[in-house]
Amino acid sequence: MVNCCGLVTVKNEPVPLKSIVVEVSVQGHVATVSSTLQYENQEQSPLEAIFVFPLPGEAAVCRFSAKIGQTEVVAEVQEKQKAQEQYDDALSSGQQAFLLEESDESPDVFKLSVGSLPPGEKASVSLDYVTELAVQADDGLRLCLPAVLNPRYLPQGSDSGSGGSAQVSSVPAGSVPYSLSLSAHVSSPHPISRVESNCPLDPLNYLNTEKTQATVSLAAGHQFDRDVELLLYYQDTYQPTAIVEAAQASAKPGSLMGDPVVMLSLYPEFPKDVMSSMTSHGEFLFVVDRSGSMECPMHLGSGSQDRIGSARDTLLLLLKSLPMGCYFNIIGFGSSYESFFPKSVEYSQKTMDEALQKVKEMRADLGGTEILQPLKHIYSQPCLPDQPRQLFLFTDGEVGNTKEVLDLVKTNAGSHRCFSFGIGEGASTALISGVAKQARGHAQFITGQDRMQPKVMQSLRFALQPAVVDISVKWNVPKEVSVTPLSPPIRVVFQGQRALLYAQLTGESSGDTEGSVTVKYSLAKQPVENQLSFSLKPTENTGMTVHRLGARTLIQSLEVEEREQDGEKEGVKEKVIELSVQSGVSSAFTAFIAVHKGDGEALHGPLLHRHVPTPMLKLRGCSLTGMSAKNKTEGLLASRVKGFFSKQRACEVLECDEDCDEEDFDSPAPTSKPVRDPLLQLISLQKASGSWVLEAALAEVLVKTEEEVSKPKPAQVDQEVWATVLALVWLYGFKMEAQEEWQFLAMKAVSWIQAQKVASVSECVQAGNTLLGCQVQKDTLGL
């Protein structure tokens, strides 16, 4: 087990991959990404190079080609086993061959095999994929190019030898022996406001005066220490749009590629009064990763908090922000799982205090990342009447059985909503986005210098606000045209979320060239209807992007159906293969194969095998705690696809500190006590009801003595009311930049003050302003 997943197969081997060049073309809400990988065999014998790498979980790989000298060979999509056999046959007969296949365990991991490269020969391999851009809570559109491939944990007893698995060779990020360059061309129907990234960018270059087209590039010298994230901001992002894409000229009419396909972007409108109403019901389950990797820093900069520490601070915020009358529980998971309470408890001062004490003691000491068992436990618990179940899942996403987890979530999707958070570089997009999509929730990624708290509170806002439900879509097209939906039905939409729908349009109308779609839904028990008209006349030259995304959407739905039926339902796998071959889009059951016959001369000499190393986060002092000696020998930390690490190997790959010995794996690392953030200190003092008490700890946050705080209190005012007004004035006077984090607990405080029916609130606010040197208006506080 130990050596199947090393840093480099043999020391001092030349790595045949020299550079990766990425070109991105963004059209509104979708992107086409073209990557070219340059290989060179600098050894004395022919070689085979294997490269396992991540792609976005939602991506549709749609083209794969190889260029040897001046000859280009374009790959075709074939059934996976057939493609693998053809690749092996080509290699054994001395031909050059190229194979690209999706991992069996997770749709965001691919394996590229470049075979029989003669000594001194160069080859460039190109692969294209299309992907939807995810809408962020701040209205940005996110494109992530995964660069970091972290090890994935596989539960004990998992079959580590299944067919589509690949061993991963990895090096610490920053030591990668090949380079990456990236340029993007962005075009949008609306002006482009700005483009941001977690990596240094060259300045944005507008190509027209309307600012609807621009180019941007990654600054030279990317270190592979993080995934590359682009955030695009357009003006008027929320306009619903429809794009009808023309059929492929060579395809048979009536087939998916031979008919036009429409892509619909919908943004339901949410009236302001609905958005200000917050629910006081719900069962909130916070499921927190406590595996060893959660002890790693949030980012590679100095002074970075560890992931579990950030999770503790986030739970403090969440527990203080919950409404009275709801139910909650916290479940920590690793190789095993632990619940704070045997079952969900009603939110009160007593249960909140108990939970906060346990949060303080929470460590990353539960071994590997095993999500399946805690989820099974949660789904086995009956739902509470009139308390909709809301699941918040926090993980660094390093699991090996992604498809199994997604299938379980989908089976139970009717009973809950799931809000997921991917923590750190290399978190699996397939897992994080997948669980949120299957369980009608929202996914967030916390990378680089991002703080976890604002993103989590944005999701809590979604969970507490009414969502769009009972959605029905009616297509209105001329009678000669029929509509075949390619997307599964939309089940839920939150404020600021977009819903994308794909449909195939068969037949042509002689007269009417207009179509429309009517979307009906229910919001806060009120029926709403939106209509969007579109031209049936297709747009040309879109590179078949919409068709391929539509095909990928349908393929993913069918793959889930096939797994649910455990392969027993006839024809589903065959339908996926047929659709994948026809559309040229990758699937779990197909692979891309290209064979270059060359001049027919067989290559002589033994074939060398080289694993191209994949970047993996290099985190100093990051130990993998809480794992037993038994687990060490079994090597529970698996690579992202089925090669296993031993503890020493994990330590070597993660470049732990040199004094990291065996004991470090079995006991939590000591945590140093950083200086407490005054905001978190103030929040920790709030009562479950929303009020604060006049005490020394509150005076300390306000940088006053107890006497200085007590003295200006208006005579008729209760001490608790005075303390609560002071806390609110301090928040609005000094912490407006973090309002997203404390908005719910401030709303609770205001509701509590109003319930006390205080006559002299204005006098209190004025006295508070004078004491703290602020100028906060009573209306601003919501009083």
C-alpha cells in the first residue's frame, strides 16, 4: 500500500509534461475552456506518461486531440472498456495513443494517458470543456480552474482496485515542474463591471466602448499553490435571458445535436416585504468535518487560522443567530461521527450554552473524511412536524466515494435542504456543488484569504428566508414545434439564485418565429407568474456550447438514474453511451481515444511509465491527527482516486514539520490561544433571546470600565435594555464592514427590545452614542 502513491515514481526522473496553456472564452453565464499540454520525452526509451488531474464537477469535456509534429489526431468518444482496449492494443503494436477518461468515483477527476512517445519526441495534447458559471451571493459569476489535487479519504472496506481508478503521483504545490499560463476573453450582453481573482492578474483590457467585451490574463509565475478562481461582475446580472442555438449541420434532424437547443436563465423576482420576513421555524443541523486535514491552515499566508478554528468561530455566529422556537444539533465527523445531542433540541439559553461549551472543545481529531455514515444517521431520524430540516455541511471535501454520497443525498432530497461549504484549496467541486444541487440548497467555496463567516451567514439568510417552491414551467411554441426538456425539474430557487434550463426544439414553424416560457411558482404562500419571450430563430457560431451543456445535464441525470437502479434498469447505460458518443461529451461510461498510426514502424525498447505529479497543498505543521495505529497500517488516507497513502507517506507529501513523529498522529496538536476578536467576544456574550447583560466582559469589549458603562444609563431603563442598546450602537458604530456576519443577531436584539415596550429608547440611543463616541440614528438600528 505504501508506495502506490509517491511524490515522484523514482527520484530524479525527468517529468515529461512541460507546460499547460489555458484559453478561456466566456459568453455571459457559460465558459469554454481550452487547455493545451506540452509533452516531451527527454529519455532514451519510449515512454507512457500518466497525468491525473481535477476539472470542475459540472464541466462537459467535449473535445480532445493530440498533435505530433505537424500531424493532428482528433479523439473520438467510445464506450470506456472498448477505448481502454484500443489504447492497449495501439501501445502493444508500437503505435502512439492518447486516452482521456473520467474517474469511476468522482466526476471531477480525469486521467490522461499519453502512450508510446519515442525518445526526443514532442507532443501537444489539447482538451476542451464547457461549464456553467456559478452565481455567488454577491452576484459575481465564479469560474474555477482546479489546479490542486488533494488526497481523498476512502472508508474502510472500500474496493480500491476498481477499473476506472488511477494512482496519483503528487508533489507539494509550488514545486510543480511544469508551468501554467491562462488568458480569458469575456463577452456579455451586459457591460462587464470588473473581473477579480484569488491569483495575480494582468489589468483588464476592454475591447469596445460599451465594455461588453474584455480580455484578462493570469500574471506570469503561477505556483500551483491554489485553484485559479475568476469572479466576473456584470451590470444587470439579473435579467432573464434565452439563447437558441442552431443544430449541428452534420447531425441527423430529430437527434439532440441535429435540433436547435434553447438555454434559459431565470431569476425569480422577490418582493422586498417578502425578503424582510424571517422564519422562526426549522431544524438546523450543522455537520462539521473534524478529520485531520481540518487542522491545516485556511490559506498559505502567515498568521492564517486553522480550518477547525474558523469552523468554531462560525458555529458561534450561527448559534447566536438562530431564531427562538427552532431546533438544532451539531454533528462532527471523521472516520467516526459524534452528535452534541442524541437528537435535535429546542433552541434555548440552556441548550445554546451547552452547545457553545462543546464547540470550544471541538478539535480536528476524528481521523479520515467519512461523510456517508453521519448522513445515513441524520436521514434515519424522523423530521420534526412544522420544523423544515436545514442541513449545513462544512468539509474540505477530501472524500473518495463522491458518487455514493450524492446518491444518498438525492434519495433523501424531499426531506431537507442542504447548504454546503468547501473549505480550502482543492475541495471537490463535484461533492460540494453536488450535495447542494441534489438537496435544493446552495454551495459556497472558501478559498485563499476568504473568511468563512460572511459566506456562511449569506447561506443562513437563504435558509431563513422564504424560497421559491412549487415551480412549474410551461413552454408556449407554435404547434409544429415540440419541446423536449433536457434538465431535471427545478425544485427550489433562493433570492439571488439563477435557474438554468435546457430544452431540445424539434420541428420548424413556417410562420410564427416567437416562443415563450411561463414559469409559475409559490413564494411565501403567494402565487407568482413570470413570462419570458424568445425568438425561435437560432443564433449561429456559438461553438455548440449550449448543446453540449444540455447533453451534459441530461447525461448526469441518466447516470444518477442508472446508479439508483444499480444497473438493473435496462437501456439507461446504453442511452448514456449513445448520447455521449453523439454529442462528443464525456460520461462515466465513455472515454476519449486517439490513435496515431505514424509511419507504421513499431517502436523498439522497453516502454517506460512516468506519472506526471499533480500539485497538492504543502502545509507546514499540518498533522493528520486522531488516527489509530491500525488505521496507519491500513493507510486510510486515500489519494483522490484510489491510490492509498500511509501515515508516513501523508506526512511526507504534506511536508509536515520534521519533528512530527508517530504520536502526532494519535493526539490533537496543541492549539495556541490567539487574541480574541472583539466582535466575536461581543457576540459570545449575547443571550439566546437576543439581549446582553450589563457585566464586566461587555465593558471590556467597549473599552470602558464597568462604572463608565453603568453611570450614563437613563434612570427608568432596565440594565439589560441599556446593555443591549450599547451593544447595537457599538456594532453599527464600529463594525459596519462586518454587518453580514451580525445582521441576524442584531435583528434578534431589536425584536427583544421592542418586546420590552421601553418608553425611553431614543434617550438610551443618545446616551449610548455619547458614551461610545458614535452618531448612530435610532432608525438605523431598526428601533
